[in-house]
Amino acid sequence: MSHPAPYPVRLADEITRQLGQLADHLSQLPPPQAAQVIARVLDPDAGVLCGVTHLVATGSVFSKDQAERGALPGELWLALGRASNELHDITLHLDEHQDTLKHVGTQPATTAAKPPAPAPLVIRRRR
């Protein structure tokens, strides 16, 4: 007989499942509602991205302790630390766009007399 997964593992599985559901719903939402969802996900204080960043940072602290004891490779700690830093930087970059997302999310769903002009997309290389 197999043992049931411990609560934290089940919780991680459930969060993963719900994130998949959220992504599926997001693709079907009208633009104002989609913008509201994205704004909440990217909220720098209480959004999903903030929570994932905190989780990875906590994992980095755990892996550092375990690497110092020899239970985990140091490369894992370094990789989690880099991931945590990158996620934090991404959160800061996306924070600039919170007001825009919130503004779009409060727009009425009615059709405007003049539709907005599409923005040219610019590709920036990160070096």
C-alpha cells in the first residue's frame, strides 16, 4: 500500500493544477477581465509571481543549509539563488506596468467609437 503524499506536496500539486486552470480561463476572458487577472497575478506585494519568488527564495535558503551539510549539491543552491534573484528582477520590471493593467481592467467592455491603435512591438535584447 502506498503512502499518501504529505500535505505540502499535495498543496504544491493543487496550486499547480489551479494555475493551469487560471491560464485556461485567462485565454478565454475579455480583455478588461484578462487585464484584471494579470494585474493580480503580477501584483508585487500579494500576487502569484511574488509568492513564487518568495517560495524560490525560501527554497534557496533551505538548499544552502543542506548544501553546507553535504546533503545537496552546492550547484542547486546557486541555481535557486540565481532563479530567486531573476524572479525578483522580473517582478520589479513588471511593476512598472501595474497602473496600465489596472487602467485596462477598469475600462468598460463597450465598444469605443475609435478602436485603440495597435502598439508596435519592439524586441529588446537583454545583455
